[in-house]
Amino acid sequence: MTVLKDIPEKWFPVVLPLQRKKQKGLNGDKKKRAEEERRVRANDREYNEKFQYASNCIMTSKYNIITFLPVNLFEQFQEVANTYFLFLLILQLIPQISSLSWFTTIVPLALVLSITAVKDATDDYFRHKSDNQVNNRQSQVLIHGSLQNEKWMNVRVGDIIKLENNQFVAADLLLLSSSEPHGLCYIETAELDGETNMKVRQSVSVTSELGDQNNLASFDGEVVCEPPNNKLDRFCGTLYWQDKKYTLTNQNMLLRGCVLRNTEACYGLVIFAGPDTKLMQNSGRTKFKRTSIDRLMNTLVLWIFGFLVCMGVILAVGNAVWEREVGSLFQSYLPWDPPVDNFLFSAFLSFWSYVIILNTVVPISLYVSVEVIRLGHSYFINWDQQMFCSQCNTAAEARTTTLNEELGQVEYIFSDKTGTLTQNIMSFNKCSINGQTYGEVTDPLAPQPKRLDFTPFNPLADPDFCFYDDTLLESVKVGDSHTHQFFRLLSLCHTVMSEEKSEGELVYKAQSPDEGALVTAARNFGFVFRSRTPGTITTTEMGRPVTYSLLAILDFNNIRKRMSVIVRNPEGRIRLYCKGADTVLLERLHPCNQELMNITSDHLNEYAADGLRTLALAYRDLSEDEWESWSESHRCADKATNCREDRLAAAYEEIEQDMMLLGATAIEDKLQEGVPETIAVLSLANIKIWVLTGDKQETAVNIGYSCKMLTDDMTEVFNITGHTVQSVRQELRRARERMIELPRTRVGVKDEGMEGCGEACFMGNGFRGQEEGHGTGGGGEKQLQCPLPPAPPPPALPPPPPTNLLENISGEFALVINGHSLAHALEADMEMEFLSTACACKAVICCRVTPLQKAQVVELIKKHKKAVTLAIGDGANDVSMIKSAHIGVGISGQEGIQAVLASDYSFAQFRFLQRLLLVHGRWSYLRMCRFLCYFFYKNFAFTMVHFWFGFFCGFSAQTVYDQYFITLYNIVYTSLPVLAMGIFDQDVPDLRSLEYPKLYEPGQLNLLFNKREFFICITQGIYTSVVLFFVPCAILSDATQSNGVPLADYQTFAVTTATALVIVVSVQIALDTGFWTVINHVFVWGSLGSYFTIMLALHSQTLFRIFPNQFHFVGSAQSTLLQPVVWLTIALATAICIVPVLAFRFLKVDLKPQLSDTVRYTQLVHQKKRKPVGRSMGDAWNGVGSVSESRLGARGGSRRSGYAFAHQEGFGELITSGKNMRLSSLALATFASRHSSSWIDTLRRKKHTHAHTPPSASGECSPAPSYVSGSVAPLSNSSSVLGGSQDTPIEEETGTAPAQNMQTVLTSSTQTPPALAPTSEASAPQASGQALNAGILTPTAVRLDGGDSPGGWTITLETVQEALFGWKARATASSSPGPPSVAKETSQNE
Amino acid sequence: MGKAKVKSGPLARRPDNSAFKQQRLPAWSPMLTANTVLPFFYFMALICMLLGVWLLLTVQSTQEMKLDYTEAGSCNLCYIKRQNASNAAQSCTCSVMFSIQKAFKGDVFFYYGLKNFHQNLRRYMDSRDDGQMVGRKRNLKNPSSYCQPFDKDQTGVPIAPCGAVANSIFNDSFTLSYHQPGSYRVRIPLLRRGITWYTDENVKFRNPKTENLTLAEVFKDTARPLYWQKPVYELDPDDPTNNGFINEDLIIWMREAAFPNFKKLYGVLNRADEVFAKGLPAGNYTIDINYNFPVQYFRGRKEVVLTTLTWFGGQNHFLPVAYLVTSSLILLLAVVLTVIWWKFGKAGKNMQE
């Protein structure tokens, strides 16, 4: 029962396919045949009525008050178990068969049904609530030419509705017109696909001209389009209007669930409504996940059915024999029932009677108890404070309650990278300037190094910036020229755009987070990049504004791996600043840098070893002549029509020579907190972690290193990059051969191997060490030294027989595979090849993977490995993987909620995974297993007594116990203690299970509950039943009461056996319970107490007097339980039942102790010796932390340059041409105008703009709009800005930053020539921003006008799209809101 | 935590820090260590041993005499006679002699026993109407359907008491006499009242309200069970208060036995007589039997049992023997466990350190 917590969640209520069917059914029978095409005519409800399209009312609930009972019961009786009990109930109504009263079955059944019904009802209630909330949202519908407020549910297909900024889109709309120029509007699709960046939608030009509602009211175009489907990125249709056809694409659609951003208002035509919308078509979990325990349980239940039938047959045969031999003679006292005329028929009836009696071996309350236990575990997950992330105020949430115990069996984890392992935040971590390294935290033992406070020194500093080494700041303050030069470079050499909403409030929009981090670092150290135009860069250097003229940007590309800028400083000196990958940059230095280069190189190695992304920085002074000549050659290259790229590269190469090294930077791709530790702990728990990422190989590998999945000590890391099937196959094979060969060759260099392992096992020893502290000491040390021995393999290995050998490969390998190689590797005939190689590796990283491939990889493991898989991710691209894995985990609070919605569990930080698995999962599994063992045991012990009694009562299906006892045994007398155990039991405390990850292994191996354990349980149950029957039988048949009345009567026997049974199973649960909380005590003692109380009550005179035929056990309890013999019997039976179990368990602990036993024992001893030991979580963490800190020396070979990572080519060109600025300034303008917090501002602005803009909007109609009018138009159109934030929840992520933009608004309307901009800055920052924006616009506008082609706009749009490809505003609020980028809707881009 | 306070601020959704929710409830986690298990085993063995010995001694002090009279002595004739159902109405008496070597001291209980008589068959056990037996007039005239086919006689008159159980009541009667040495036979007085469960006699079985009528009038419109010679209100000719549903023989019979071989109390030695004040003296005895109950149909046997009692009931050798066997098994197990623990239980010892 997941209580819906968030509004966003309500958008995606779980919709079962069934309901959708039902929903469609409701829309009219005519529509049952699949809709082939959809015709919608605008503003014509009558016409659209004909088609009976779904209304916009969304109904995710299953029931209403009237239908609840029948529908719910119908659903419940679809469960096999419930039907079975219904069948039994019917059997019991046949008097010849009925061996039990009807209520013995109906009471438990009713209880089970009602518990489930209550649960379903609660779930449905919440669905109703969320449905109502969604359905009752207001939207403005254009009816008869006027806007009317309508509830969402009343919106019809064909209506034209008006959307305002920040509103949710009510249905799938065709965008008709918008307040923005060219019918553009911006939407955020986080709800839909999880991407938080903004997307642009544009209306068809003819409709965008319609403009306001008066024109729209008369719009009567007809749309013919595809039927509803779930493809989010595709739409095709045609608009017929005024005898013309217009093609419609996804670019024209606003989908339900999106939020309108930065667009004042827009009008749309409803195409799909309610259940037909793509959102609803997409929502819903198609697959119902079951745990392996579930499946096992079902198998076992089937077996038990079989067993039941066998017993029934045996007893029926017995009955036949008995009736023939004895019963026929006894007929004078008891003739056969009328329909029975021979012993065979009697046996047939007896079979059914026994099926009824023995039905309790199939425990009716099993399923419901399992559900209750799982629910309890889910609540514990929800309640866990240690899985609560205080930064994002998110607690962990178990979104499905049916998978908990599977969390204790996970063998493979598939993890996304960005947002899951990493925070996607780059931070400037270390730097080396002129041979001096900064940023090292000098004293690692210091508890919390002090964060530098930049504000007194630099008012423009970014408060979120963290740096700890104050020597660097000192160096800046004293004016060290190298340091200044260093930061000047950082402030100039980049392609970052800035926004300054108010004085000092800078927001950088970096194309890659690395760059943002560097520029921010420079900003904090006093070199503030403030603004740029295509030809200038304005900075504030140590408080002094400086404007450089930007002469050239030598852009980055993958081959160059560096970028440079050439600037002229105010003094007129020309200088080239270059930053780039050390490998390429160090080659191009002036020879005099040799010494510095060596030192810096050492530093770079150090940084790389710490998993940081490095860049080297250099500059070169250029004389005017040099510049002139180069500039000429550059221009030539630029204009070249053929081989432009190459010639440009050559030109760049020419000037990037003889540079002077400044230093190096190291950027940390910030991992989420505790990621390396978590990965280490999880891999110690024998969980294999695969990273599946859409990132580039370099990035992925880099992260692999920094989160310690890959280490330099690994024997080998295989890269599979083949592009053809053949090459991939070859590479995989070669990798396997190497795996077998390598250890052999390494025998010689054993020491190295030992060292390698030593470190690899370091973590292990870290933990083991603690264990040893109270363990043996001397003896075990050696063997514990290296639990994963790199052991020299036996020298004579047989030639590689394929897979088996791979199992015992020594040495550590890792596999990195590329997306296109993976595509080949996943082909049917390659699967096994890939699998055997990949599974032999310790770490597997798949990069450039598409969402579909992620799912395929998961499916592959699921299919061939029979292992439990868990997928964890945060983005829409992880959804497929999350859905296909056994368990899907969503990281909440980062990148939209799509992943969370698809997931089974969600929490905010990757590191919680270890607690989820090692603590909650482990416990859940343990509890569930213990619960099941006990449950089957107790039912067998209970039921099998009837079987033995059958041999004494002529197989007549006489029960041993009172019928009330049979009714209540499972639901009252024994249910609560076992539930308490199933919910609360712990074998070792949570901290221990984190400390000893090996404790997790039994779950993976499925040791605690499997068919073997099941047989042990039922054997024990049968043994108990034998004892419980024969001991009282033997004793009582001869015994008498102390007053001479024989005890061998049936009722005494029944009471004695029942009491013995209850006591034995209570003792057994006491033995099974490992963790006696108050609740356990209350339940165990309470159950015993309730047994006696209820029995005495049922045997009381009062009840007998009312219903003499129902309560004929009157007085049995009193007179039986007063007899010492009875108690002696019970004691004896209990002893005989329990003693062997006790001995067996003791032997198991003594001879073959499980790790958990040992841990438990140490814990016990600990508690006795010292009072509360209270080794806190912190301690444990410190242990891990220190290990990860202290890397043993620097290792070469894995230096990784930051530049290779996230950078995109062609950005420099965009800047110099000013193209991209157009969009972003557009964004600025629109942003600002929408997010004003005060209506006065709006008013003022309106007046302002009206003053400037001619009222005619004719410019907009031109096919190639001039940019100027484009930027102005939104303001002139801005009619209502106030209705901004009705539905804010989603906005939180991105909304704050835009709000700051307000101040800049005023600027966008004026048109200042670009050249003036830089100088005016100091006096009026606002004006400067204004100038900047406008200035940037101009060139583009000019360019477009010059082009004068109708397609001019679109071309630009596309270019910009490409340019901004990858520019996402996933980062935190500090790093700017996403510009309304028109990034391609691609999900493979992380 | 107060709800109002918690619902704001950055930690608004933080789960409560209660021991319950954080699964940190104080708890006792017992463990099976040698320190606890082995002593427990020895202790158990000891207790069982002591109990066993004590029970054995107690049982030794009791005496029991069983006598199968199915075909014994002159009952042979009756046995043959009862084989033929047409003789059911004819009475048959016989006598069996036996002797007691050692005097039965204290209270002596006289039981009759049946072998291979299944009172525990499901349909047999159900074939009764407790509502009728508790004196409900409605049930008296309309016996429960469970009683079929013994609910009504051929003419449709309801049977009281109905059902197979009552119908098959054991109807032999015994007269026990003692051959006083040098004298004539003394009839041994048996107490035949107060030998049922208290609740049976006072709650479960009641006669219908007589309302100034005689019992016979109350039962007027009912028939006696098919196999009965006398109607229910004439079961005890000597004691009018022992008639109807509250007749103790009926009550005892109606308490169905759990197993096919059973004994039921017939009477208790009345020690008021000075000859029997100390119990039954050693010597020769005769039982005169009114041999009515046919057992040959179901290959059954009939017996009488004389026994004395101790605090926990009659002679029952199984209980002490079971205790003794259990105790020795536990002891054996304990020793084995100790040895195993000592010799092989390395892990255990490691843990000890």
C-alpha cells in the first residue's frame, strides 16, 4: 500500500492494463475496434461527439462504492488459493462429506478476504483522491468565443484551451498559437521523460498567426492524425484548414504532464484527452514483479496440494479397507449413510472429507500473512532515518511492498552513472600553479577542514564554492603573478555564458559542468567573468573591471583536446590562453618549461590517481605581427570550402606552440556521498556491480576509477570497442584468453600480485580486522590476510575449456564495453560469449548505452544467470532497466521523477543502497525465510495429527480437535507470534550486517529457505505431529482421572492434544525468535493466554446453554486441565518434540557456525563484557573513509584528462557568431518577464515596452522574422503574468533561478550597439546586461535578414539545438537554470 | 514528536526517531551456546528421571485386575446366544469367577471395557442430539437430523435419546460378590452415583422440565431407542432420580471414547461395609453378569477391570516408562553433545574465547 505522497506522483498513478481496458470499454462499445485514425475538428463539439473519444476525465481507481464488493471479490477469487478455499467451503456444505463445520473455513477465508479488501479499498481511496485532484484542476477553455474556466475532466477533444505559464498541460494539445514570437513555446517535460531541460515547441505558422482568442474562436481546422499511442517522441498528423494541408509533427504537440515554462500563454487544440494521452498510455506498470520466494512458495503450495491428495488417497484406501473389514460388521450400530451402498463409495466420500480436514496444510493465512509482513518491512524502510536525505528532505520509500525479501538476494546491481553514482557536480578541487600544488588538505586527521570564506575578499564570490586550502587565497592576495595569470586564464578561456540579474548575482551557464567549475573557481579567487559579447569578454579582476577584446576562440574538439582563446587586454597586448588535456598540451610547450613541466606532470599524476579530472593550462604572448599573420591564415582556413575542418585545425596548431605552462587544474566529478565505500561494501557482499551509462567511455572509466570499481591494481581492464560482430567476438575471446593466461605469466611477479590483492582486499581486512579484535588473534590471521587470494594458479592449467575455467580465474579484471559493441554482443549468438567474459570480470562498465540496451543487459543476466538483479538509476533513460530488473530503485530528487515512478524503491542517495540491501533486504529475507519455515512447520504439526488419528477412528475423517480450535488455530492462536517474528526478527544488529558484508551471502545462495529447508520443516512438523498424537494416545488410553473417571474420552484427548500443540509450537517460535522485543513477548505470551482464555470460554456453561449442539465440549477444558496426568503428558510431548530440535540447532551452531552465528556470539560476549559498546555508524564509516583516503602512492598510467569528457565541439563558433546568445537572451527576456514577483514590475515593464515597440506586430508574420522583433514581442504580448505559480511542486528545481532574472528584463527591449556595451558596465550593470543582450542579438538578426530565406529560422533553430546538445540544467540551482534550450530529445545523452 | 512542529522545515519528512520505527527496540537475543544448552539438557534429563522414578514408584503401589468375560466361564452360552439377533429380547445371565492374590487397598474402581468398539467414528460421534439431552422439549420431539437413522422409529415417533451413540448403549450389568473365607458369598456394594464428570451430570444432561408430570409422561410421545429393552425413564429401577437423560450409565456412555479400546467406569467400591473398609481383600470373587451386549458382530471383546488409584489416576505404566526412556535419551544426547562440543566444536570454542 503505497500512500501517494507527492503531487507529481499523482500524475502517474499506477494504472493496470486491466483498468485501461475497462476505461476504454466505458467510452462506448462502438470504439471497441481499434481506432484507426483520429479526426478532430476544432471548436466543434458536435462533430467530435460522433467519434466518442475519451473525455479528459482520468480514472485510475478501480472501484466505486457500489462496485467495490463484487469487483473486489471477483478479483480476489481469481487467486488460486482463495478459489480453493471457496471450493472447500462448497464441499463442506455436502453433509455426507462435511467433516468440519462450515465456519472452520469461512471464518479464516472471510478474514483473509476482508484484510485484502481493506487494503485494496485504502489504495483505491488514495487513487480516487488523486484522480479527483487532477480532474478538478481548472483550465481555460475557449467556448463560443470566450474563455471559460472548466475542470480538466470536462475538457473535450477538439476544445481549444488556453494555458498560462507554469501550468500543467491538461491534455495532449496541438499548439495553435503562443504569446511568444513564431508560435514558440517552452515546456518542461520532467514529468514525462524525466528530462529537466526545456524544450521548444512551435505551432504551425498559419495557426500561430491567429494570435488571440477572437481569431481562434472561429478556427475550424480539422486534424487527422494517428490513433492514441504511447510514443512520446512521435506524432504525425495533418491539419486541414481553409483547403490547405499542413503537416503536423511532434514539434507541434504539447503533451499532458508537461509544464509550460517561459511562455506567457498559449492556445492549444485538444487532440488526445484523458486515458488517450501519451502520458496515460505510458503510465502503469505492465509487469507485476514477483519475488523468487513467491515463486518458490507457489511451487511448494502446489506440492503440498499434491501431498494433500496423496494423504487423502491413503486415507481413502484405508477407509475402503476398514469399511470392508470392520465397518460392515459395525453396521448394526452405525449403518452407512443412505447414498453409500458399498465401501468404495464410502472411501470416495472419505477422500473428500479428508481433503477438507487436511486442508490446513495449505495454510489459508499464508498469503495474507506474507503480505502483512512485507508491508511491515516496507514501513520500516520508509521509516528508516538513516535512509533519509536531509539535503533534499526525502525519505526512502518502498513503492512496492511485494519485493522486500528479494532485496536480500541481490547478486547483480546495474547502476546508472550520472545522478546515481555522481552528483553531476564538478568542483574545482586542486590545482598546481607554477610548480606549487594547492588544495591538498594538509592534515587528513583534522575533523572538518575549514571551508574558505571568500566574501570579505570578493563580494562577487559564489557562496556555494568550496575550497579548503587558504594558501592559494593568500597567494592571490599577495599578488603572485603566476597565480593571477592562472586565474585570468580560467576567467577568459572558456565558452561559458553569464547572466547577471542584479549586481553581483552571477549565474554561469556552462556547456560542460567542468568549465562551469573552472570559471566559478576563478570567480571566487577574484577573477570574475562577468559578461561577454561576440567580441569582448568583461571580467572583474581583483575588484577592477577589465574588458578584453576577444580576438579568436580556437575551439575544442575531440582530436585537439584543448581550446584556446586569443584576447587583447586593455593595454593592447595580445595573448593566447590555452587549456587542454595534459597529454596534448605538454607537447606544445616552450622548451624552457621543462623543469616546471616535470613538477606539474608529477602533480597531474597525483591528481589523476585521486580520480580527478585534470587539465593543463598554458599561455603564449603574441606580438601584433604574429597575430596579424595568423589571423590572416585563420581567416583563409575559415573561408575554405573544402577541408575546412582540417585547415582550421592546422591553423590552430600553428599558433598553439611554444606556450608557457601555467599549471594544472584538477576537477572532481563529485561522486555522491559514500559511493566508493558503498561499492566496496557491496562488492564485499559478493554483489557484482555493473555500470551502464550513456556517457562517453572516458567519463565512465574515470568514474569507475574514482568510485573504486576500477583500480590501477587490476590485472587488466579490457576495452571492447569493436564495430563489427567479428571484431567484438574477437575482442571478447581475446579478453578471456588473457584472463586465463595472465595469472600464469604473473606467477613470476607474484609479489606484485599480492600487493594488488592486498589493496583490493584492503576493505575486507579493514572489516575483518575488527572481527578479529575479539576473535582468535593469531591463528586465523594468515588466512584472513587475503581472502581473495591472487593465488598462483596451478602451473599446469589445461588448455582453456570455455566457461567453467572462467569461474576460477584469479586476478581481477574489468570490462569496458561500448554501446555499439554491446549491440553486437547482445545478439543472440554472441550472448553467451559476452556473458561468460563479463561475468568473469570484477567490474563491468558499459558506456554509450541506450536505454533499451540497458534493459537488454539486465534481461540477459536475468535469463542466463538466474540471479536476482537490481537496477538503480535516476533518469528517464533508466526506466527500461528499472522495469526489467527484478528490483528497480530510483534515485529521487535529482532528475525528474520518471525513474522513481517506475521504481520499486526510491531514495535520495546511492549510498543508501547498502543499507537497503545489507540491512533491510537481509533482514527481510531472513525474516521471510524464518516465517515460512515456521509457518509450514506449524501447519504440518497441526494437521498431520488428523492423519494419524485416521488409523484409529476407522478413517472416518473424525478430527482430533474441537472445530473451534481448528478455526482459530491459524488465525488466533499462532498467527501473531510468527507475524511478530516475521516483522521484527533480527539475527544481528544493523551495524553488524554493514560491518560484515559477507553476512549477505546466504541470501544470494538462497540458503535460508529452499526446497531442502522446506523438507526439513515439514519433516519436523510431521515428527511433531507424531509425538503429539501418539504420546497422549498411549498415556491417556490407560489413564484415569484421580476420581477414577477414564481420561480416554475423545474430548479430553482433543483438549490435551490441542494444548500440547499450542505449547509446542509456542516453544518452537520461542526458539526461532532471535530478537525478543516487547512485542514478541506480548504476542507469544498473549497467544498462549488467548488460547486458554478462549478455550475456557468456549467450553463454558453459558455458551452451551445457548447452543447445546454447537458447544458440546462443555466442561472439557476445566476437567481436563485440572488433571496432573494431562500436564505430565503435555510436558513429555513438549520435551520429546523440542529436545531433538534443540540438539540439532546446537550442533549446527557448534560445528558449522554461520557467520551470523559468530557475529551474534561476539556481540553477545561484547555486551556482557563491556556495557554498551555502541560502536557508532560514524566509526565504521571512518574506518572505511580512511582506507579510501590513503591511496598507496601515485600510480601512473591512468591519467585522465577532463577535457575529453563533456565538452562539445563548435561552441566557440557559436559564441563568436553570437548565435547561441540569441536564444539564451531570448530565454532571459522571457524568463524574466514571466517570473516577476511583483505585478508592479510587470506594469512598469509593459509601459516601458509599449513606449518602445510599435503596436503593429506585423514583423511576426514575416516568414523569416527579424530577431529584434522576436525578442520584443513577448513583452508586448504579456497580458497576464500573475497567474504564474499555481502548481509549484515541479518548479522547485528550476524555478528559483529564473526568478532572479527579473532585473534583467528591462534590458532586453532596448537596442544598444554592441560596441558600447563593455564600457558602460561599471556604472550601470543593468544597462550593460541589456546592452549585452541586445548587442548579441544584432548580428544574428542581421544575418538572418540577410539570408531572407523562409527556412532561416528553422535552420538556426537546428544549429542551436545541436550546439546545446548536452547542455542540461540538471545541476543544482547554483549552476543556472536550464536555458530554454532546444536540445534534442535524446535520452542517451546523460 | 508533535505533528505540527515536524511538518515544516528541511526535515519535515524525516521519519520519527522512535525505537520502534528505527527497529531499535530493546530486545533480548538469546543464543544456543554450550553454556546454556548443555546444562539445560542435563537438567532436563535429571527432571525427567526424577519424575519417571517417582511415577514408577507410585504406579507400583497400584493394583489392577482385568478379566475378559466375553466367552469366559458360563458366559460362553450367552455369547453364543447373543450371536443370533432374534434372541435379543431374551435375557441371559452368567457368572465368572476370579481370585485376587493381594488385597486391593483403598478405593477400588470397577470398570467395564470394550475392545474394537469404535465410538470415535465421525458419523457415530455426530449421531446424537445434545439439545435433546439437555432437556429441550423441541429437540425431544424433533431430534436433530444428525441422529439419522436413529431419530425416529418405524412409525415416525421420535426416539429419545436419539442417535447411534445412545442406541448402542452398553447394557450388561454386573453383580460382584466376594467369597468370604469360611462363609458365604457377600455381595460387594458398588456406588453407582457420582461417577461422571460434574459438568456432564449437572450441565450437559438434564431431563426435560417435568412441570408436575412424571418422567414417563414427559417422555410420552417418544419411543425408546431401537436396541433398548427399557425406555429411558426406567433405566434405573432402584433410584427414580437416576432416570431419564441424567442416568449415569447413559451419561458415561455418551462420553465417547477416543480410541476403539476403552473402559468406562461402572461403579466404585462402597467402603461403608466393614469387610471392604480397607478395599478388596485377597480371595475369590464372582461376577454375575446380565449378558446383554452383543460384541461378536464387530469382533469385539468385553472385560471388567478392577483397579485402585493414586494421585494421578489408575495404573498406567506407560507414563513413568516414557519419562524414564526420555530422560535416558536426553542424557545420552547431552553426553554426546558434550563430547562433540569438547572434541570437535572448534568454532564453539573459538567463540568462547
